[in-house]
Amino acid sequence: MPRRLMNVTGAAEAPLRAALRELRTTLDVPGEFPAAVLAEAEAAAEAPQLPAEDATDIPFFTIDPPTSVDLDQAMHLARRRGGGFRVHYAIADVAAFVAPGSALDAEAHRRVQTVYFPDEKVPLHPPHLSEGAASLLPDQTAPALLWRIDLDAEGRTVAAHVRRALVRSRARLDYDGAQRRIDSGSAEEPLALLKDIGTLREALEVERGGISLAVPEQEIAQRDGAYVLEYRAPLPADRWNAQISLLTGMAAADLMGAHGTGILRTLPTAPDGAVARLRRSATALHVQWPHHVSYAELVRSLDPHEPRHAAFLQECTTLLRGAGYTAFTGGELPVPAVHAAVAAKYTHCTAPLRRLVDRYAGELCVAAVAGQEPPEWVTAALDALPKEMAEGSRRANTVERECVDIVEAIVLRERVGELFDAVVVDVKENDPAVGTVHLEDPAVVARVEGDGAALPLGERLRVRLAEADPLRAKVRFTPA
């Protein structure tokens, strides 16, 4: 979808912050860090466990949203002599700062992952670490888990290795800036190779039957002191960057599988009924899906900027429900061991500043490469990690959706009675007069309730705003 902005300024600022405070209380989101945790973080920042190896000669760079300072990953890309590529991927070494069994460790298990609100984030670790000493900020020497992944000329992995090392990022890029440099031809080779490697990895994803959904995201951002809500379709640089993370997650899963102990990110294959439902949605949205075309082929052919395609891509996310974490020991892989969307064994290991499980996955991989048994504190936590991560993900997802609902309601509260252009993206099977509309301008996805007549799924519809209540985080439309 085209980018649309919704501004929350002036009189709307106070009710927005009040509603967000209420949401934090309702969802029992962690508040300030306890004093003991902050004290440990400050002490750890001053005296981390530093590795012996120095890899600060590698000119790493980072690609993140422009306001991000909790930088988990830095990369350097190069060509190999004789053909192929070498990927150096540095991941923040949180274990260098967080001692097992410490107050800092216990607080991380309570929080599980960073939670994002429009006005602030609730971090997994104290900012003194996550935005300071442990972050891979430019021109800062920091401990990292340093991956070296060698690829052949087609982008296939031929060797993967990870060890601890000191690293130093040289440049901090954002997606828009990286895309402009690559498109203009001004990018130096380490960045220019992101397109080459990313494109090859995307082709291999197609070959193995994997799929990455380019779903336009409804984002809350802060610009010039105002909140905006917008649709953002991923740039090619987003996708190429994601392929480096996927590459590392797959390499990590293979290492853990070979060593017999690990934790995987798993997703069962979607049942036939779910795919059949998607076919019905495609028909309703006038998305052509010939029977000889696979689901993966269809998704790759869609344009996320086209409203009906964007609506269908959103429907496709239903096939990702059921993703979770599965721990294993004793050498036997779990069933299923594969993430259906990745179409390979896969794990989360590249965002330890923001996600608890990644710290453990990283330790398991370092031990596997060294031919050693994992630390006892890692294996002791494995059984409980899947449940912890499920609870943390549920809370984070609820916060995200509720925040969007609140912002929508606050921005629209003065526009009750106005007419808007929309596309009907969902209709309840047991009550076809009720469904969901996707407004093109402003960027709103909300409930629509008719007077008994079935809503035209996949069609444009003129709707009237009937209700916008920030206190209940509710927006409701009716057909005009």
C-alpha cells in the first residue's frame, strides 16, 4: 500500500499517553528495572568477559531502522578467491555481560523480549547494556559471536563457523539509505554484495519451497514530535538483509542438530483446510490463483502495493500460526524439526539484545563448533524456554495490536460520521454482515458492521465511521 500518515499531536497527545499507561497496567508489562538489576548492568558494562580473539580489523556495518540503537547484528560481505562469497556476521554477545543466575539474568527471563510502544520501548535488558556497552554501535569495540559462513557461487552454504571475538562496526546504515546506495551504484563492495547474496539466497528459498511474506506493515512511528501511523511495504534491502539472518539461523540449526542439543524455531505444515480457505479468499479478493500454481509461487508474484494483493498477503499470515520453539537433547531431532515457511531447520539466534532465546542458541552453537558440551546453565534452561518464549511473544503481539488500535481511535475520534474509501479484507463466515476493512487513507484496519446485507469481500466499499473510542481501543465502521 502507498504510505499514508496519521498524525497524533496537540490535544491528542495527552489521551494517547493516558491510554498507553492503562494498557501497560492491563497487560502487566514490566516497568522500571529494579535497582539491583541496574547496578549489575552498570558493573557488567565496565567489566565484561572479553574474548581473546581480536577481529576489529574487519570493517563491519549495520543496517537497522534509523532510530535504533540496540544493534544486535553487524555484517561484512566479501568475495572468496576461486568464486563464491564469505559472510562475516557479528552477533552481540549478551552472555559476556549477563552472568547465569544473576539478578540481571532473572529479570531477562521475566521480560523474555523487548516490547515496543509508540512512546517508548520496554527493553529486555537495561539500556546501559542494550543501547550501550553490548550494542554493536559504530566505532565501539564490543564482544560478539562472530559467524563466518562461506557460500559457493550459487549462494549455497559450504562451511559455517562461529566463535567469540572482539568486533568494531564502521558504519551504521538504515534501509532507505542502503537501498539508495545500492540502486545508484555508489555502494562499496561489502554493501553492494548484499544485493548479490540476497538475490541468490532468495532463489534458493524458491528452490527449496520456502516463502517470505512481503506484507505491508501498519507501523506507528514518531516524527518531528508527532506520532504517525503508516503502511510500509518492505524494500528489497529489507529482504536481502533478512536473508542474511535466515542464512545464519539455518546454519545454527544445522550445527545444533549435528551436536544433538538445541532449540529450534518450528512451524508445522499448514493443513489442507487452511490452504483451501486461502483459495476461497483469493477468489473473493479477485486474486488469480490457477490450480497448477503453488502457494509459494503465487505469493512471490503479488505486489504488496496493490490493495487486493496486500489484503491477500495479510490473509496468508494465518498459515504462520502455530510457530513455536522446540528444544531437544540426546541427539534426536524433534518432530517436526522444520519451519514450514523457511522450508528448512531454523532457529532464532541473531537478536539476543531483544529476544531471550537467542542468547541460548548462540551458546549452543559456540559449544558445537568447539566440540564441547554446552554450559550447564544453558541445558538447564532448555525445557522451560519454549513456554517462556510463547508467553513473551503473546504479550508483545498483544501490545502491538492494542497500540495500533489506540492510535487509530485517538486519531479518528474527531471524525465520527465522516466517509472513507476502503477495501473489505475479511468477512465472518457465520455473519457475513460483519468483517474487516482496510482503509487506503488514512492507514487503518478496523471492524465494519452492516445492517444484515453480506459485505462484498475483496471489493471497494464506501464506509462511514460510526465509533472511535480510545478508552476501549475500538474503531467501528458501517457501510455508507
